[in-house]
Amino acid sequence: MTINRRTFLKYSAAGAGALSLSGFAAPALATGEIMPKSGPRVVVIGGGWGGATAAKYIRMQDPGIEVLMIESEPVFRSCPISNWVIGGLKTMADITVGYDALASRHGVKVIQDTVVAIEPDRSRVRTGAGAIAYDRLIVSPGISMIYDEIEGLEGNVGVFPAAWKAGAETQQLRDELQAMADGGTVVLSVPLGPYRCPPGPYERISLIADYLRRNKPRSKIVVLDANQKIVSKGKLFKAAWDAYYGDIIDYRPDNKVIGVDPTTKTLMTDFDEVRADVANVIPPQRANDLLAPSGLRPGGKRWAPVDPWTYESTVHGGIHITGDSTDAATVGGVPKSGFMANSMGKVAAAAAVALLGGGAPARPSMANTCYSLVSAEEGISVTAVYDWDDESGKMAGIKGAKGLSPGRSNLVARNADDWAKAIWSDMLG
Ligand SMILES: Cc1cc2nc3c(=O)[nH]c(=O)nc-3n(C[C@H](O)[C@H](O)[C@H](O)COP(=O)(O)OP(=O)(O)OC[C@H]3O[C@@H](n4cnc5c(N)ncnc54)[C@H](O)[C@@H]3O)c2cc1C
């Protein structure tokens, strides 16, 4: 059952009413609590890569545990493959999946609402409708953008969309590219790492360049990269850019965007000012701002520290954090990817089930492959498998089980498409 806000309120009221007959509702209502617990319960915040995976895998491992997944959006929209929408190879419909199977096949209670606070001392979360208690909590709300690090950006994101969460901005960027005249300039800025999906900006640059090459050959894309060089799969991207987009991509490393002017659609670095016809500013990022008030993201830190054996927060017990919000340094230098978040969701689910049953969580292992298209036909990839490392007390890449694709190929591009469909089904099917 997928529960929207109106049904949720009705459902909560019905639940409270039923319980009031047996005499248990009054204390719950007095504390503002809705949907009182009747058995072991895990609440999951966020139905993205980490959260949806964890919700499904808890129910698969122990159907006796009630799982409530609270997600702001009515459907899942995938960031992986969203660059393909911007390049015109897929549509938003192709990267959208409903939550119906999670509810009907696995009994996850999917609640469409926004969590506004986490209260670790009372083991509950708060939405606009009231407080919901948990025995264990899994937090996977992704990232927040740090808009105010770029002067002039706050309040003007409509002029400089990031499209770094798949949705309306993804379609906006696609529409703007289509509307741009031949001879126009696209400007894309890359923030300093760590940010969500290290190779993501470079795949986007490739697909925009490919679109321009085929449809608007007098146009170009200027890349203002805050990093010293391409952050991921650098040689493979560079080789493709040299082969296909020599005149189209103007790549400028070590060029951090520090300000924007919305009236002239101009991006400023320490050295330069570049005027855009289409501007794509990807701001610096941090763990979702929901985590800071409860201390899950400690003051002064950008990311949330976790114990990588269980993904339990090192600040508050009983709360597991997965996905991009986690501090990769505490996990073991892993990338902020959907595949990684899916792996973390499985580890956290197994740990939560074990701990709820009074058992010991099993030794974790994780895997990651990041595919990127370098043109409409060709892809590249990077893979790593991670195991527990006793010495560091973190996850470490297994030697011989990691590496880059030997070159770009159509086979890797097809694998990328197949991978996305398979992992969406693993999370949500
Ligand atoms: C352009 C692009 C391309 C990418 N390509 C790849 C790729 O090819 N392969 C790969 O592995 N990774 C890729 N990634 C990275 C991947 O998308 C992220 O690493 C992944 O989404 C992280 O998962 P998460 O669970 O942390 O967050 P998300 O998947 O973002 O999920 C967070 C969810 O929480 C919800 N939420 C947030 N706050 C609240 C709240 N307060 N209450 C309720 N719900 C809330 C959000 O609506 C969202 O659905 C790409 C990213 C981008 C931007």
C-alpha cells in the first residue's frame, strides 16, 4: 500500500482510534505520536538508492518487522541515467519507477511525507502530521546543495539549474539545450570533491557535447572545473573528448566558480567571467541538512560519520545512515554512488535485523560499478569490490577485484542500460 499525505492522516487517525478502544492511544496522542507501534519497527527516511534498498531487504529478511518508509516524492526518479535524458537518449518516464511493488510485494508501508526532525533521545521522527516512533532508524535522504558558497546563486537556481537530483531541473536543462540556437555556449561548473557521483559531471559534459556535435555543431560547452583534473576515469574521458569533441569542449581545470550574475547569465571564477546561453551550475554539497540539528552531521563537518560494519551513526546509537550522506572517510574512501548506496542499504538492513533480534551483525562486503557514457553509443566503467579490513577498521578495495574498462565500447554502453534496469528492480521490484 502506498500512502499519500491525505490517506496517511486518515490511516493515522484510524489507527489511533482503534487503539484508543484498547486504552493505549491516550499517552501516544498526548506526545503528538501517530501510527503507534504494535511490534518491532524500522523507520526509513528517504526512498532513494540507500533507503528503498534497506526497506525492501529488511522485509525480505524478516517479515515480522514493520517497515515504514517516509519519502517526500510520489515516485522514484533515478539520478543514474538522468544524464541520458539531458543528452536526449532517454525521457523522464524512462528513469521513473513507482513504489507500488515495494508496498504490494514486500509489505513496506510507503508514506509520502517529509521528515522535518529526527529525535534520537525519544527514538522518533517528526513529520508535519506528527511523531512516529521507531526501534531502529535508517536515514538515507541524500545531499543538500551549499548554494551560498557561490555568490549570487541562492534565489537564482532557476537560471543556473544543477539537475543534481533527478526531476524538474533535469527536464529544464534538456529543454534549454533544445531551445538554444546553433552557435550558443553551454557553461557547466564542477564543484570540488567530494560530491555526489564523481564521474557524473564528465558523463554529462560528454553527452551534451555529443548532442551539440550532432545537432548544433557551431556550439560549444565551456567546463569550469574546481578540481585540478577530471576526478574519475580521467584518461578514458579525455581520450573520448579528444577523439570526438576537440572543438566543442573547452575544458578549464582549477577554475572554481565563485559567483554568478543572473541578469547576464554569467559565471565568475578567480580568473575569468564566462557568459552562458545555457548554464548548469553544480554547487558544492554536504549531507542532507535534516541530519545537522540532531548532531548526526556534527557541527563543522560536511558528512555524517558512521561505523561501516553496521552503518550505525557514531554519534547516536540505533540510527543507521546510508548513501551519499555518509562520511566516506569513516567508511573507507568509497565513492558517493547509487551502487554504493544500494550496497550500504543491504549492509544496514542486515545489521538492523540482526540487532533487533538480539544477534550480531555479519561481516560486511560491498561492490560498486560506475558506468558513464562518453557518446550516444559508447561507455566506460570503473569497478571495485570492498571487504572489511581489520587493520583500519574500515572497508577496503580488494586487490585484483577493481579496475577500469580497457577502453570505450558499445558493449559497456549496453551494460550500463542493463545495469540500471536490474538495480532499479533490485531496489524497487
Ligand atoms: C547526474 C548523476 C548521475 C549519476 N550516475 C550514477 C551512476 O551511473 N551510477 C551510480 O551508482 N550512481 C550515480 N549517481 C549517484 C547516485 O544518484 C547517488 O549516489 C544516490 O542517489 C545516493 O543515494 P541516497 O540514498 O544517498 O540518496 P537519494 O537516492 O538521493 O535518495 C534520497 C531520497 O530521500 C528523499 N528525502 C530527502 N529528504 C527527505 C525528508 N526530509 N523526508 C523524506 N524524504 C526525504 C528524497 O526525495 C530522495 O528520494 C549519479 C548522480 C547524478 C546526480
